[in-house]
Amino acid sequence: MTKLLRQSILLLILLTAVSLRGEVYAAGQMPGIEAEAKVDAQIQSALLNSDSPTIDVIIRKTSADIQLDAVIEQLGGTVTHDLPIINSVAATVPNEAVWPLANHANVLYIALDGVVESTAVQTEPTQPTPIQVDRGGVQQGLCTTVDATARNKPFSNCQTELNQGPAPMAAQSGSSYVLELFETASMNNNDGTANWNGSWVETGEFEQSLASDDIMIVTDLGRNSLRVRDDNNSIERKVNLSGATSATLSFLYSRYSLDNTNEYVSVDVSANGGSSWTELVRYQGAGSDSTYYSASFDISAYATGETAVRFRSPAGNMADGDMVFFDDVKIEYTTPSNNGSNGGSGTTITSVHTGKCADVSGGSLYDWSNVLQWPCTGNANQSWTVIPSSGTYQLQAVHSGKCMDVASGSTADGAEIVQMTCTNSNSQRWQITPSGSGYQLLNINSNKCLDLPGGTNNDGTNLIIYSCTGNTNQQWQLTLPGTSTAGLKLAYAFEESGGIQVHDASGQDNTGLQVGATWTNNGRSGQGVTFDGVDDYITVPDENNSLDMTSEMTVEAWVRPATIASGQWQPIVHKEEYSYPVNYGLTIIGDEIDFGFYNGSWRETITNGVNLKAKQWVHIAAVYNDAANSVTIYVNGTAVASKYETGKLAVNNDPVRIGVNPIGTYFSGEMDDIRIYSRALTQAEIQSDMNTPVPDGSNGMPIPNAYDYLQVVGANSVQSSGITGSGITVAVVDSGVNTSNLGKSVLATYTTVNNSTTDEHGHGTFMAGIIGSPNTVSGKKVSIAPNANIISVRVLDNEGKGSYSQIIAGLNWILANKSQYNIRVVNLSLMGPVTGPYWNNPLNQAVEVLWDAGVVVVAAAGNTGPEAGSITTPGNDPFVITVGAFTDNYTPNDSSDDYIPPFSAAGPTEAGFIKPDVIAPGAHILMKVANNSKYAKDHPELAKGNGYYQGSGTSAATAVTSGVVALMLQQNPNLTPNQVKQRLMAGAQTAVNPNGSLAYSIFQQGAGRVWAPNAVWGNYSGEANMGMIPGGQYVGRVIYDEQLGGYRLVDQNRNPLPAGQDYFWDGGFYWNGGFYWNGGFYWNGGFYWNGGFYWNGGFYWNGSYFTDSGFYWNGTDYWNGNHYWNGNYYWNGLVPEQP
């Protein structure tokens, strides 16, 4: 777009605004051209489009001694904050007061008092695939409370990826079942592991409701059940049993007031969707039952895609008082693809679309053999070992030992899948993420998905890669071997490599936390967990109610008690902590086994004669089955005690706890392979589980330690020399700081929020902890500058939200008190909207005043990446230190697999400056926050024990950098902010490829990753921001080349640099002609530039003074394009960044 055209559009906008305003404002209140220039474009837009009669503004005065309070009040407004740091006041004014204020001689500029939030916790992808995302307001820097509407990528995926690595692959072998418990009056209830094929359908009644009339849900004999009464009524429902090799229908029934054999209700089955029916049984008179009885029928002969079951009363015989009740209607079935046996020790990969398996053609052992779809047989050539590989997976054929590969490493749609000798090349690496009712397998080399071409059902169809669509022909079930997983709700293998988190292999996300218990290499199979018998246990939060058992359940565990003594209680698994009644509890008492529960009264079953031995492994299982009226205890696969029991188990809100009971007795010894099911397993299934270790639910993903990130930036080596931030004060401008979690008192507090300094959100406490907590784990420090002083400046509310004026008021307090408290660093883990030139933004103006006053300001780049031009405010200010994030990929000792996650914002800024300046660790950081904080309540899955929670985002990276700056200033207290920035950037380690080329654009990594030893001890001369004075209007050395469609550097005359010195970036992950991130690059301190010029004090980070000659708009249209001018990025769907 030409400059003339832009000016014409702007003039048209102004003329339209004047016309519309003429309907609102009286004569003399119309804005002139000068008044237009004084009012922020967002305010002008809001006046035209907002329904609110008032607007929050920040009014900048022409000089500090001007008083505007009386003028504002006369116009019906209210002053909310005095902001002398920028010669401004914040006010809420009527819409019609804006233009009179703009016409006032003492008003310099009117800006919108924007909404802000902490840059909340983000999640870290397994590899940096570009993701298109929308953006939200000035926020915290962590990815918690993310509204799914704010991003194309749902937050739940974000959370899974960044904080937990790939989602556990849910095992799906064994029988499946549909189930109707009739707990609510809905025609669509589904209480099983599989789905019914549609709703219940009534005939003889027309309301199609289970809430009224002859066929309805009622309470009978203490349980909710389906009542069928009167004559000529029926209710039926379909289920898809296509491919099932066996199927069983079971239910409970009870008769009432049936007088003779002509009064009955039949149970029928159909193989053709109800076109014809076969009667299985009829429940007839004479008789009334005082209880419910169980019934079971083999319906394998009727297993089709149109199987249906029906309950029917005949015509002419039944009356209103004649009825039969049914409950717990269940159809359990098995298919070849999930029969629990796959002939090998690996995983089957089954198409959701066809139900057929990935198969190596002819069981070949040779390279280049095709991978096809064939009916699932369970043979070894359909069995695959899933091998973790740097956040992705290799799929190795069990029979041949070769890996699933894309032929010739092709990236083309339709490229065939073959098996090849395993090399761990990108064409053999797959990202596995949930999709529909299965998983998507994304090839890292091609960025395309494993695909069944055309969704064909033909045997022998060659699998291919194809652009990802999310369709069912790209969805795959990954069936783990040898386990009966229908109804599996918890499965612990205890194969973690460290930390305190216990991974759940059931796919139900029932993650456990160790409390004192420790890993042991002496498990029943591989690792296990050991308990000291004093205060060790594992707790599993009751988050999704999946561990609440009612009609059926099974609990299993391998245990090795250290001691056996008469009367000694040793709890194994209990769902009971503080509440009563208990849901279930499995305990060793003396040398016997007790299984207790509450089903209307306290009940228990105790073995007799088992004679358990100390220091011997034993497999214990307990099964409750209300339908069969039984509870059974198994030892080493043999039933040793059984008892008649009936009634549903009572549920509670307590966690499941392993190794402890509510009265404070503890297990002593080892445990391994714990499983909990929501169904009653058969003896054969229990024996299968006993002989099959639980699959490793951690997927090879280590759990981070709270101190890992210190060594990633070299802070541990700086601390070992005695430099710990002592004497330096860091102001944390955030949601407040809770000192009990921080581990020390703060030097001072200030608030602009409801006169309260309490951090009810948790974000500020997390940031302060990263910077300067004195807490330790295993004797190691968990913060960058543990002896730095912390000042809490609360500007965000309990939701992590605030306004520009609240932040600026906080910065104003810092300016007034910096000398008293020796405030040298301000941490701003915040992000806000870029709506115009940085110099017009009041928040940017305030941080520049602090910078000029000698205070180092460190700001988040924002969680708005990966697109070019996604830097947020105040990180877009050219003076401050702007920080992006990288992840160590859970390997703090190995930098070769580190990468920049897609959420980290990229430059350039709207004024053409290179940003971020540096990057720092911003993924899976652990820090203490209050358990009752919003962060902890919203994300209990991120609890890692002992008060530590996990979080990620550019806010965390910002806090890391603020801590490093505190170390720098203790060592060199006379450094100016410009010198600090210069040394930090000059000492950063650049991401380069083995050939020396940049692995990431300068607009993604800036000068590189922060390295504390270089920053503290490096001898770097010069200053950043050379030739620039705070408060000026500058443009950077970057333009947008419309012809090439990307950003490039220019010289001081705004001309593109010559070949060999030019750096072009199109906003993707490709760099300068094809250096694509391939999962491994090298961090080193070598040459930063590979094009002929070297680090010279940040020349290309500096700017030239803005004039009216068109430099600001040269080569691009920041203002009206998609890069910056979009209020919806920030004012809707805010994305708070979490620690």
C-alpha cells in the first residue's frame, strides 16, 4: 500500500468519525485536526463502537505543574490515579468529554487505560511446529487461565505439551462395554467405556422422556432404575458391535405386582436395528421381588453394526400397577483389535476409521518393506515398540527391529510408509498427540500425519503421510500389550527417572505425588517405590471423580512388606482421608488381607490363612461386584476369600492415598504395578495383570527438579563463588507476593489494588520465587539470586488482571522510593497490546523514565508467538531488556536438544527494532505458590508436591533474567542500565547450526540465551541503546520487504544491507534459505553473525530518530496491516501467563 493511499484512507476514517460525532457533540465540541492527533486511535474506535457511556483514559499534560483535576470533574469525570512519572493523570470520563479534553491547551495526549494481565504459564510443545494463535491483553506471563476461544490451540493441549510432555498414550486393549446406570432422567446416558449408537427410543409413549409416564426412571428399593409398566410399551437402544467376536448382555431386574404369566416384560435383542427381534427372556407373574437379581445372556450371534436391545410389555395384559424394574444394563464385547493379546511385546497401531492394524508386509525383515493396513491378528509384525526420542517417538517393529519411516525422507503428500533400519532420523520420529477418539502421529521431518489414503477399508492399503486434517483416517488407537484396560482408571509403573510426580499410564490423568516415598530399583518389575513406615505415602487428588467407585471395582498391587507382625496395620490403597464414609480401602492386617468399603453400612472382607511373609513380593487384588452380589480377594491370582455383598459403594471427595490410612498408620516396604479399575475383573484378567507390568506412564519424560534451570543459565556456578544478589533490590510488579511461600520477608510492599498486598492469584509469588527465594530442595538453591531483596508492588487483581494506570502508579512508587530501598531492577512479567508507536503508549513512557533514572527494567516478550511481529508491550520498548523463552527439553545437562517453544513472541517491533533482546529458560519451572491461590486451584495437575507447582512462559524467563541482572549488579554495582543490557546481550550464547549458521532468527532468539557467568564476569565494553535518549521517538533498523514478504535489516540510511550482510526472515521457522530446526542444534559462544559483521555493541539494536520523512512507514504498513493493528488480539480472550 502506498503512503498516499494510506493517507487517503486515514482522511476518510477521520471524516466519517467527524460525521458520526456530529450527532453526539454540541457545537464547539467537535474535534479539530490537532485534537484528532492528541487522541489514541483505540479511543476513537471505542467512541464509535462501544456501548459504555464512559471510558478509562490516561491524560498526559504539557508540563508537570499543570492541574487538570478540576477540568476533568467539570466534564463529569473522576480522576483515578495521579501519574507524575509521566506527567499524567488517569481518569474515567464520559464519552462526550474526550474531545473537549483533547481541545484543552494543557493536554498533550489522551491514551486508553488498557487492560493488563500477568504473562501466565504457557505450555511447551514437544517440538517447535509453528502454530497460528490469537493474542490477548497486557497479561501475566504464564499459560494458566487461558480461554480456549483466545487461541486456535486449546489451552489443555498447551498445558499438556509444555508442562507434561506428550500426553500419555491411553491403553485400549481388552474388552469394551456400553453401560446405562439410569442415574439421571436422560435418554442419552453413557456410563461405559464405549458409546451407545444413539439414544433410547420409546414406542407406545410419545414424549420420548425418562422423566415421566409409564417408562421412566424412578427410585425403587433404594436405587434409581428403569420402570416399565402398563401394556403395549417398549424402550430400545442400539449399539455398534461390528467386528465383535463375543458380546454379553447383563442387567439387574426386579418384578412388582405381576399376577399371572400373561403379565410380563420381555427382554429382546435384534441384529438388524429392530427390524426383527428375538426374545431372550420374559419376567412374568405371579410374583413380586423384594430385591434385584442379576441376569446375563450371550448375544454374540447378534453382534453387528445394528445390534439393539429392547424392554417390552405386551398388549392388553399389563396395568399401571404391574411393573418390572431394570438397572445397570451393560453390553460387554471384545474385538480382534482389542482382545488384550497382540502376539508380541509391543503396541498395536489401529486405524480408528477402519479398525485395522498397521502391518509390515508379509512379516518382512528387510528395509523398504511397506507398512500396510490389515485385519488385526495379534502377530508380531503388527506389534510396535514406542521409543521416546527427545520429546518425540520412534516406532520400532517388534519382529524385525526396524523403524517406521517415510520412504526416502519425502515430505510430499502421499509418500509411502516403509520400515528401515533405525537411525533416529527425523523421518523416523513422530509426535504423538490426542486427536478425536485416538491419536495423531505427526512425522517430524515432513510435518505431515500418518494417513490411511482415502479412508479406504481395503486390506493391503499402503499407509502414507498427508497434510494433517484431523479426520478419522488420520486417527490411530495405540493399544498397549497384555493388559485388560477397559475401565482402567489408575495405573502406576513407578518407572520415573526422578522428581516426585507419579505418572498415570491409564490415560485418565490421575497423576500422583510422592510425600516422602522414594524410587527404588528393586521393584517387582524394573523400578518400584519404597515406604519407610513412618510418614511416607503417595496422594492422588480426586480431580475428575474417575476414582470414585460405585457398582463395580478392582484394585491390584504388587507389595513387599518389610515386616509382618500380629495386629500390625499396613495400608495399601485407600480412598479415604478425612471424610466418612470410606469409598474403599485395601490393607494388610497382621499376615492377612482386609478389603473394606461402605455400601450402606461399613463392610469388610478379611482373608483367613493367607500367612503373608515379610520381604516377599505378593500380588493382591480385591474385586467388588454389586451385580454379582460379591466381593472377592485374590492372592497371586487365586481367590482366597469371597463374601456376599450388595449395594452401591458410597463415594467421597477424598484423594486416593497409597501407603497410609486416615488414622495415621503407614506401610513399610515396597510396592509396584498398582492398578484401579471401575469394573469387576475376572480371575483370568487378574492373572494376566499379575504377569504383565504396567506400561511406563512417564513415556520417558523426566520430571524436572526445582533447581534444574539454574544450571541451564550457569547461575549455580556464579552462586558458588558467593555472588547471590546480596544488597540488590528487585521490585516485582505483579499480583503480589506471599512471603510464606517465598520463604522470606519482602523489603517493602505497595499496592494499587483494593488496598491489599496479598497475592491471591499466585503469579507474583512464582516470579518472586524464581528471582530470589531462599528455599532449597535437596540442599540446592531454587532461585537465581537467593539473597536479593524483594519488593512486592501489587498491580494485578485476584484474576491476574489490572490496568495501565495501576501499573504506572506502581512504577511511580518505585521511582519515588528507589533510593531508599536501592531498587536496581524492575521485573515486568506482563504483556499488553501494541496499538501504535511505542512512544505514545503511557506504559512505555513510564518504563523509559525508570530506565533513565538508573533502574534496569526487564520485560516479557509475550506468550503471543510464534509469528513475526508478535512482541507485546512494554517489551516492545527499545530501551528495556525484552526476554523470550526457550526450553531445555527436560535435559538440563544437554543443550543440544533445547529449542524455542512456539508461544515465545518474535520480533521485530512495530517501530522496526530487533526483539527479543535475549532468551532464558521459560518451561517447566517449579516454584512454590499458595495451595489456595487461583493458580493452584485452577491447575492442581501442576502440583509437584511440597507446595511446588510447575509453570512455563515468557514471564518465567523474564524473572530468570531479572535474577541474573541482580547477580551482575552485586558484582558490578556501578553499571548503568545500558551497560547491563550490553553485557547481558554480549555474553549471551547464540543458537547456531553445526555449520555456523543461525539456528533461529535474530527476531526469535535476539542475541541468544542468557549465560550468567559471562554476564557477571565478562569484560564487555560499550553500552546498549547508543545514541538514543529515553523519551525520544526512534525507529529501528528493520523494514518489511513487501516484494519478498519478510523482514530485513537496513543501514543508517534505511537502505537494505548488501548481500552477505543482509538478514531476511519471513516469519516462519526457516532461516536464510533452508536451515530448518531439526531437533538438535548447538549453543556456543562462537560468531554471532555468519554474514560478515560481528557484535559491535549492538549497532543493529539501536535506532535512528523518527522524522516525518517516511522512515517509520518505509517498506511496510505496520499500522493498518495484520501485524499490529488488531484490537481483538488483546481486548478479547486474554491469556494470562503463568509461572
